[in-house]
Amino acid sequence: MEARIALSYKTIREAEAVAKAVSPDNVKVPQGLFIKTTRQGRRVFTKIECETRLQTFVATIDDLLSAVSVAERTVFAVKV
């Protein structure tokens, strides 16, 4: 199973902050799971590959989007 998630932001700085906030997920993942987050300009791309169970795949996407949500709220709160 594979998912590609693309998120767009108003500024490069916002995109960079979100990408850095979720990038630790790139390092330590269970066997059979691959996650890579990168930033290109004002866009953040995450690729998820899962060779295990559907539940793991769905949980990984949910965890990623939760982390993105927290990062976005933090970035936008700091801007105010």
C-alpha cells in the first residue's frame, strides 16, 4: 500500500516548520513501513509505504495528519 500526501502553505517558512516538525517520523518506523517527508518550496510532501497490515497503514496516516495539525496550530499561533 502506498500514500502520497501533499500540503500547501502560504509561505516557505510555514512549510519548512511543518516539514521539520513531522520529519522525526522519517527516522524510526517499524519494519515494513517507510515514511519520508520533504519540502519543496511552499509544499510539503509525505510518502508512506506499508508492507504490513491495513490497520498499520491507516494508523500511520492518522498519526501523520495529527502531527501536521499540531504543527500547523503551533506555527499559526506563533504568527499572531
